[in-house]
Amino acid sequence: MLPLMLLAAVALLLVDPPSAPSAPDSPPQTVDNLAGPFMLFFDWDSSGVSPQAAAVLDLVIAIHRSIPADPILIIGHADRSGPAGTNLRLSRHRAEQVKAYLVRHGVPAAMTRISAFGESHPLNETPDGRRDRENRRVEIVFGPQKSASP
């Protein structure tokens, strides 16, 4: 709950920054100054964007609006609870659903890139067949040179 509250606070600052002037020698704000990767978690066998995931996506949209030149990389993942081919398709569908949300909310489709890894890049190593919520995720990072997964 605390990370979500922190993300909401950062989103508010990005959307409505304080009116205090910044120091003249302050470096320009870049994506490197912001937390990431952003992670969205999914229910088992689902690609639906939950209200919690939507809140994170709204933050990603706010960041993109403040730094629009950086592409958004959307990387889908799955746990090991089903066949590898099914998990690869599901991870791609999760990434596509996240992209669709971003595009519906004003992010140009050309500024997004999708990758899908299925069950091959877990956050938590699990035996085959085991469900793990943290492995059912989409990671979002900014910029072509960054990678959310090894």
C-alpha cells in the first residue's frame, strides 16, 4: 500500500508541481531521476488492467507527458502455472492491454514498444506449475537503452 501511495504522491507532483522556482543550476529532470521500472501485477490467467495497475499507468502517462521524447518499453511476463506457449501468448496479451490503456489516454502508439518473455524471466524462481503473482506482471521502462529484464 505504501508504494502505491508514494506513486500517487509523485503523480500529483508531476501533474501539479509546486510553484516554488527551481534553482537556476538545477539539472533538467530526466527519466533517470524517477523510480522505475514500473511494475503491474495480474490475476492468474488474466490480462485485465486492475484499478491498482491503472493508478501506476496514470503515473507513467504523467511522466511521459513531462518527458515525451523517451519511448515507453512494455515488457510482459507470466508465471509457470501453464504451458510455456500459453504463457508467452498471455504475457504478450498483458503487454498489449497495457499499451492499449496508454494509447487510450493519449500516449502515441509509436512511442511504445512491446516485448513478451512468457515465463522465462521470473522475479521469483518457482517450480514448473506453481502460480506466483509477482511473476505475472508487466514491467514498464523509459528509453531504448534500458532493459527491465536480463
